[in-house]
Amino acid sequence: MIGLRAGFPISIGLYVGGGSFLPAMYWYGWTATAALGALIFGLGAALLPERWSRPFWSGWLWVTPVAAMIGCFYLTLPWFRL
């Protein structure tokens, strides 16, 4: 629940009950999965030889995260319906 305590009508999974205002457990799973994915892609990019990375358009640095955020928003939309 969003708010100071239980009984507030808007729920997005941040309220766990029992009087504590902590994120639900699946949020930790999402964070760990995102960190692991970022680590794998980061290591892959760091190990990529420069001659292979030259043909890539540098605009992908902006296009890829924006597309990922739109995809995450779309996939989590059912949880945020009121």
C-alpha cells in the first residue's frame, strides 16, 4: 500500500503488512535479476574487441535502455491497474 499505514486504497506492492513499510520480496528478485543481467552484458561489452564494436551505432546506448523501460512498463501494467 502507498501511504503511512494500512487501509490506504492504492496498492502497488510496496506495503507488506505487519506495520512495516518495506518493499515486497519479489522486488528484491527483480533487482537481483537486473543486476545480474547488467553484469553479464557489461562484461560482454568490456571483453568485445574494439574492431568488432566499431560498426555499431553509438545511438544504441540510448535506444536499448528506453526500449527496455517501455517493455518493463508494459509487462508490469496489470499490477498497477486500479
